[in-house]
Amino acid sequence: MTSTVGFGIDIGGSGMKAAPVDLSDAGKLLADRYRISTPTPATPDAVAEVVVELVQHFDWAGPVGIALPSVVRSGVVHSAANIDDSWIDVDAKALFSSVLGHEVVVMNDADAAGVAEMSFGAGVGRDGVVMALTFGTGIGSALFVDGHLVPNTELGHLEFRGESFERWAAASAKKREELSWKKWAARVSTYVQTIDALFSPDVLIVGGGASKSADKWVPFIETRPEIVVAEFANSAGIVGAAMASNGS
């Protein structure tokens, strides 16, 4: 029998966030999330040290779910877009298990966020093809077909004008280039139109840090699929990772 409480850690390009989650009450955080800046460089050992600090902050002693901005297969990291390149081919599950002394589950960060939204948030009851997109330091993607996750899509790395789409259309690009919300939304429109051409989704769930200001840019997006705003905003990765930690 699984516990109704899980513990999730979301590792991002700029910050690492954690909290215990009540999985019997719509994914409610049981405490304010605790955030520590992602170390620079974000090497495996440096990130592992922060993971230990996050767990100790809550005196957590059970299984831990960890969301990484990477392709993760069987606990092993196969890409490193917003963390250090030294992560590639690292067995993250083994690394984190060894430093924590607890059972650990590791998954792609956007997949974790998508699972949270499909289970407790904007994706509940949505069938067909649903794409959850997170806009923050990069662009994460989670693809669901009739509620089933197709893992590790990483569609923020589609090539556009000789670089990855996320370099041009992530929320970090808005900040870096000091774009207005409307001008940035035009870039997001180009991105989601590309996603539509490739996957013909029925629904797009937009989340990540930028979703906290959804009213400033989502109305300007021009695309065919229905767009809904993520309900968990920047906490979705924590919730999805916590679900994985207890086998949900």
C-alpha cells in the first residue's frame, strides 16, 4: 500500500525546489516549497549536495521523487540542456540514492509537471492528444495520448533558425532580450504552431514559471488547439515527482 504523502524535488536551470505533497488531497503542498539556487556549474556532485540539503530541510526520511531537466531512461541521464554536460550517462538514480540513503525515482522535469496536471490539474478528464508545455529557463514538453505519458519528448529542443526553439522562445529569452509580453507571445505562437503541425494536439496546457503571469501573454497566443493554463504553475514538477516517489 502506497503512502498518501510523497516528497518531490524539481531541479531547474535556475532553482531547485522541494516540498512534501499530500497525494490524497489534489496534490496539495504540505509546506511552503523550499528553494535553493541551482549551483554553477550544475555538476552531478554539486546538485546532489543541494538535494541532500533540500531533504534535510524537511526532515524527510522516505522515498524521494526527483525531476531533472533531462532525458531520463531507467534512472540514467541522456541529455543536459540546462545542467552541466557532465551529467550525460550518469546514473542519477544511483547517485541520489547513495547520498540520501533512501529510495529514489528520477524522471524528466516536464513529464513530472505534466503528470501533475493530468492527475490533479488542468488536464483532468482530458482525452485525446494533450501536450503540457512549461516555459521557464527552457521549454519543457510532456505528451499524453488518452491519458498515457509518452516520456522524454523534450520538444523545446526542436531546431529553429539554427538554434533550439527554447533559446528563442523560452521565458528566459523574454528576460534576456527585454521583450514585451506581446512580443514574446508572438514567439510562443510560432513555437506552438510548430507543435501543432507535428502532433495535432487537442489541448495545450501551458505552465512553468511564466504561467504565474498567464493573463499577460496567453491571450495573445495564436494557434488552433485549445489552450488552458496549468493549475500548479511552478509547483507542478514537485507534485509530479512526489507522485512518482510513492508509485502513483
